[in-house]
Amino acid sequence: MSDEVGVRSGRSIQVLQVSAELFPWLKTGGLADVTGALPGALSRYGVELRPLLPGLPAFTRAVTECRAVTAIQTPWGDDLQIKCVRFASSDFGWAYLIVAPHLYERDGSPYETKDRQAFGDNHRRFAALSWGAKALADGSDPTWQVSLVHAHDWHAGLTPLYLKFHHALHVNPIPCLLTIHNLAYQGLFAPKHLHELAIPEACWHLDGVEFFGQISMLKAGIAYADRVNTVSPRYAREIQDPAQGHGMHGFLRLHAARLSGILNGIDTQIWDPAHDPMIAKRYSSISLIDKEENVLALTSILGLDNDARGPRCAVISRLAEQKGLSLIVQAAPTMIRDGAQLVVLGNGDAAMERQFEVLQGQYPGKVSFRSDFDERLAHQMIAGSDLILVPSRFEPCGLTQMYGMRYGCLPLVHLVGGLADTVRPWRFANETALIGTVNPANGFGFDQHCIESFVACWQEMLQCWKMKPIWKRLQSRGMSLALGWDVAAGNYAALYDQMLFRDARHP
Ligand code: ADP
């Protein structure tokens, strides 16, 4: 692994990171955590990574310094101003913003109206992001020459296509890495937009942007990026099979030589129980007793009973089919009967929100549901719970199981994707079999996404819960794991290095 990519080449490596979200200014899920962490983590490897973002209100409001770079027009007629900016309280350097109020200055999420309807012009809004990336790669900012472009998810999926087919003749094509955070979101648009978005006719085929009769921006990214990665090695393998491939498995298998997996890290400064300003009492693996104060604080914040016999179980999640939370709804009566409490923080699917409201009504003091996106409460819940439940049907990486480990809140997960890459399940049978060796267990896991498998895992977890010294050992082990970004950043640096200096460049 290269640890000083920039030094190795004798020139600094300048990576343009293209994404719709960036923690802490705008986050709807794990994408923001990753794009927010990479600039800092990669600087240690001699890589300067500058984010390029659409000028959404959350970003424009946070700007403290600003320099105009260029004004361009997309082939479809949108005027864009590219600005080089710094954000308030940013611990990394410069970023680029595409200022285009008619595209981005709106209420709602980056992708939807307040009523959760996708914006009708999303094809133009996100194609503009990719077009801006192409302009910077072509040298629009003479003070900062892009060495490599790192695009994230379908929002930036047209970037490699524009780099390949529209790059300025005076510059060499810039290599492009695409990171897939979730294959389920494919950026699908009607084929009538092909010409409007300056996608060459020659790209409209099975091995290009065409996906069951529609344009897929994600598929465009996969087809034309030099390298593609997912956010865990296991997910990179799973998406090549029909069960997890969302219709793209054959295409991905065809391109498997360019596909790899790099496991996400977590921000161990923001998620650190020993220094977390958002929790009632700070603690570490040697002062685990202090976690109790956080349990009590959460009891009062959420109005829970304080006589629970079983573990307090947290769910912090988007409420979406992917997250497999129907298992929790089904298992809740068993969990409550076993003396557990259930605290759920999440929003999204309206039917699922109602199911959790009903559960809360059925089990007052035992079940709490908050329909919200609340970073502070997420910290308080992980500090104040014993278990974090992540029963996802599929999970590209998953972050909350790692936050849980760091806070002595053991993960109980469906063993797929990044969950399988991070959680080593405790087995009752192994507890005696492994005496004298190092038992790597750090949580609990089930293999089949069905209620029987979940309940069997629940019962096994309860056996461990009753053996407090063993439970504590699992907590301490999770809390001492190296979950930070160092390893992932090293792997990204090595991949950049490979792309810049070793890969045969695509024609
Ligand atoms: P995904 O990206 O699929 O939503 P991840 O586990 O990769 O799932 O990342 C989710 C991120 O969003 C985590 O940082 C998690 O703590 C956070 N999160 C999800 N839902 C909420 C919520 N309702 N309130 C606060 N944070 C949330």
C-alpha cells in the first residue's frame, strides 16, 4: 500500500470529489459521512481532495470565503457559476460550489420536494453537477489542476461520461473513480433527455447508459469510469448476483475487473464516547459503568420506564424497505416480553412510521418512536442503549453498527454486505470452544432475512446478556477496534495511485 501517493509521483495529487452531500452541512445518509471524512483522512497521504457540490441552500449558507472561478453554460442552456469556497468551521481547505439558484435554491431535500416528490428537473440538476466537474477537470481553475476525479453515486454518474466524450482537446483525459454507496438508487430518467443532456447517441446501448429503456446515470458512471468501487468488499461481490444486483448484476460481472470494495471507516472524533459533547456522561471501555448515566438520561428524554430487565435496543435508520425493519415490528412483542425496550429514530416510509407509532401506543414506556432526523438524539441513543439493531435486507456498508461498537452498544445485524464485513457474531457454542484462543466476537448476527432467523439470533443474544462478564468483553472489544478512516483512506490512496501511475489508460 502506498502511504505517500503525492510524494511518490513527485507532484501533488489533486482529487476533485463530486457529490451531492457533505457532512456536516448536508446529510441524508452515509454518503455524506464518507464524503465529509475523506478530505481530512486523505490529506495524510499527500492527497488534496476538494469537494465539488451543487449550490444547495445548506452549502451556500455555510460559505465564509468565496472566489469566482468561472461562468459556464451547459449544452442544454443552464448558466452555472463555479465558485471556490471555504465553509464555516471546516477542518479541510477549499471546496467548489456550482451556483445556479434556478436549479438548487429550493426547499426540501437535495432530491425531493417537502412532500417527497422527486424534482421534475433532477436530470438537469445533477447533469449540471457532472458538467461542472468536467469544466474543472478541463482546467477552469488555473490555480488548481485536477489529477483525478472521484465521483459518488448516481448524482455524479454522468461525470465519467462527460470526461470521456466532452473533455477539452488541450488536456489529457482525467481518470475517474466512481464510488457506489447504494446500487438501489440508479438515477433513472426518460430516454427523451438523451440529447438534451449531451449524451452521445453512441452511449445508448446495453453496455452504456441504457437500462431497461431508460437512461441510468449510475450505469453511465459504471460504464465509463476507469475504476468503480463499493463501500465494502462483500457488497462488491454481492451486487454481481441477481439477488442483490438490482438488475445490473450481469453488467457488473462483465466489468468485475474494474470493480472493488473499500470498507468505510467512521469519524472517530465525532463518534467518541470519551469526548462526545452531545451525551450526558462521557465514558470509555475502562469506565463503562458511566454508560449507565446515559441510559438513565435517555430514559428521561424519551419517557421510558426505568425498570427494564432486558437490553435497550436502538434503531437509527432511514425508514425504507432496504432496512428490513418489518422484522423488528414482527419481533417487538417477543422482545418486550423478554424485558427489552425499543427506541426508534427514523423517518421516511409513511406506512412504516405508522407501524412504529402503533407499537409505541401498544407498549407505552417500553417502545419509543421519533419520526425525525436528529444527529444529537442519535448520539444519545447509542450512548444510552445496549444493542443497535440493523436488520437490513441489503447493506452496502452501514455505519450505525460501527457507531454502536464504539459506544459499547453491541450490534445485532443481518449478516450481509458491510454488516458481514464488520460484525463478528458471538455464538454460544464458541464461547467454551474458543477458551484459550482469541474469540473475535463483537456482536450478534443472523444469516436469513426472516423472523425465525432473527428470533433465533435474539435468543442467542439473550444468553450472552445474562453472562455479564462476557457481554462486557464484547463491549470492550468493539470499543477498542480501529474503526477510523485511516485504513480506508490508505486504500483509496492506493487505488488513486494505481489509476494514475499503473493502469493502462482507457483510449
Ligand atoms: P444509509 O446511508 O443507507 O442511510 P448508513 O448506515 O450507511 O445508511 O448511514 C446512515 C447515516 O445516517 C448514519 O450516520 C446514521 O447515524 C444517520 N441517520 C440515519 N437516520 C437518522 C436519523 N433519523 N437521525 C439521525 N441520524 C440518522
